[in-house]
Amino acid sequence: MSNGKGYRRPRALSPLREHLRDTFWFAPTAAMVLIFILWTATSEADATIVRLLQDHRDFDDVDHLIRIVNDAKSVINTVSSAMMTFIGVVFSISLVAVQMASGHFTPRVVRIFVRSRITKLTFAVFLATFTLTLFVLTSFDSETNPRLVTTVPFLQSVLTLLMVALSLFLFIAYVSSTLRLMRVGHVVYRITREALRVVDKMPRGDLDGLALGPEIARVGYSGRAGVLRDVNIARLVRAARRQGVVLRLLPRLGDFVVPGTPLLSVHGSVAGKPLSRSALRYTVSVGVERTFHQDLGFGLRQLCDMALRALSAAINDPTTAVQCLDRIVQLLTVLADRPLGAVGHPDAKGTVRLVQDVPDWADLVDLAFTEIRLCAVGSPQVTRRVMAGLDDLLRLVPPSRRRPLLRHRELLAQAVALAVPEAAERTFALEADRQGIG
């Protein structure tokens, strides 16, 4: 194998980081803890300022601070009561956006809303501002005599007003971001961008001439059932190097595995000690749903799901399907000259120690076009876009990868011929057009 210059081993997926990204509790909780620390610091600073002024007998300045914060008290009271209303509005907008995305696009894109940083940041700042107002209101001293006052929450009031300004700014940014995520073009772009990142992180070497050797053992999966989301490449490479063997990952990223599923095959010339459980601990990550991390086909799966839902009788939106096809062709174009089918991960000396199966070119083409082709027969806008996409790919791919594209082109022509009796309509439906009909 030629591992290629600039080989970068894919980083391991952190289960804790993924869990925190999929939850809404962490950011608001961290923000409220942080705001409590800030409030404590500003409260001490306010008390220090009052003590210094009283020590210098600047009672007029203390009285002036009292008048200022008393004027701000009504504002803080208003903010405290209004902030919960703001939080309810943000929560309602989020629920509506998630419901519309799940119903109109595909349930798989809900993860975009769940992982939206602006949404979590807005919730966090709103809750932190509300918490801060409660703390500040408890700091107001009922004593009006500047000689007897122990604290004047001046800095706390300033901090509250700054948090209110930040909340208003984030609310505008949140509404703008949510409206953008409800537009199909932006959602399709986000999915494509994530998929292209996965492609960029793939090793570029091929496995031509690599002899794995005979299979001497198999390792079964032990753990909770779920979707294989990640493989810790570094750990598996180290384990294989210590044993002097080559490991092959049997399931693909995105496969559903249950306890006992064959996970690794061990290849070598001589059977040695079996791989210990400690050496294989934390080498795979299993979750309840697929992620983009190392999963080459997940982006295409989401785009196809969106196109299929758009072509359903309930929605009947072929233009959305055409937009999905635009990005599907873009992804396949990027993959046109990439080594596919399997990738090898070398150790520090350049010896391949782990072979990981990934979808080959035919698998990706089938994923991209099969279901859309079957549902698009009655929509000339989509069939014309499919034909244009296949023709563009046929011009770009090497000769060895033309066969799956030609097969889908022929099957689409046959399906249209059976479904459309008029020759003129058939000719129109099969004419290549990158905009469908326009």
C-alpha cells in the first residue's frame, strides 16, 4: 500500500463530547454556574467599593451609587419577569422548526437543530441572564443611609444590563439562524459540507498488492447493541503492531451491531496470542444513530431521504429533489477518483496494520440513484436532472467506474419507456437538463 504523503490518521470520536453535543442540559447548566461565579465576584467587588468609599468618608458618592442602582432596580425587575417569556418564545420556535424539518425534510436532519450551537448558546445566555437577575435582586440593601449601607450592587447591575444586551443580540442571531435552517437549500448545503469533510479526512492510499495473509482468528463484538459510529484507529493499529498481525474491520461505519457480531478478523502468517480484551477496550463507539464521523455514506443517505420525501405524493416537491440531486452529483464528483472499497491504516513504520471497509464506487452510485430513480419516473423534472447528473459523471470518472452509471442510465430509460406511452413525452423526460425543467 502507498499510504501517500500527508497521511492523517482519523481522530477518535469522543463519546462524552458526542453526548454533550446531543444534549441541551450541559450548555445552560455551565452558563448558570459561570454566571454564579461572575455574580459572586462582582458582589465582592461592589462590597469592596462601598467599604473604600466609606473609609474615605465619601458618603456623597455612596449616596449617588444608591440612587443609580435604585433606578436600575426597576429595569432588573422587568428583565427578570420578561426573560422567562423570551425563553418560552425561543423554545416554541425550536419545537416548530424541528417539527417542520422532520416532516418536510427527513428525521435524520433533526440532528442539525439539536446540535445547533446558536440555539444552545441562546438558551444558555437567556437562562443565565434570568438567574443573574434573581441574584442581583437579592443584593439590594434596604438601608438608605450611606453610612450604614454594606453593599451597593452597581457592578452587578452593569453586568445584568450587559447580559440583557447580549441576550437581545443572540435572539436576533437565533431567529436568523433558525429561519435559514428551515430553508431546504441551506439544509442541503450543511449536509453536503459535513459529507465533504468526511471525504477530506479519508486516507488516499490504495491496497493494491497488499497481502493480508490467512485469517487466523476472529474477534466478536461485546457491548450494547447499536449503530457503529466510530473506530479508534490508533488503538487498533497499536494492538495489531504488538501482535505482528493485520486486523480487518468487518462491519462498516453505520452498520447495526449486536453482541456476538464478528467485529475484527485477524490476519497473519503464524497464529500467536489472541488479542486481549484490554487491548481492544474502547476501540469502537456504538450509539443510537449514525453520525458523519468517518461514515462516508451518511451524507448521501440524508440527501436521498430528502429527495424521496420530496417526491412522495404527500409533499410532491420535485424541485427539492433536484436540489438534492445537485449535491449528490457534487459528492460523487469529489469521490470519482478516490480509492474506495477499503482503506488501510499504517503504523509508524508505514506497515498497514488495519484495513477498514468503506463503500465502493458501485455502492455509492446505487445509494445515490436507485431509490430516486424508482420514484422519479412520473416527474420529468427529476428524470432530466438524473440524466444530466449521470452524463456529467460519465465524463468525469475513469473508465473502470463507468459501468454502474451506464446501468442506472439504462434502467431509467427503460422505466420511463414503460411508464410514459407518448414518444415525445419520453424524449422530453429523458433529455439531460441540469435544472430539470428550469
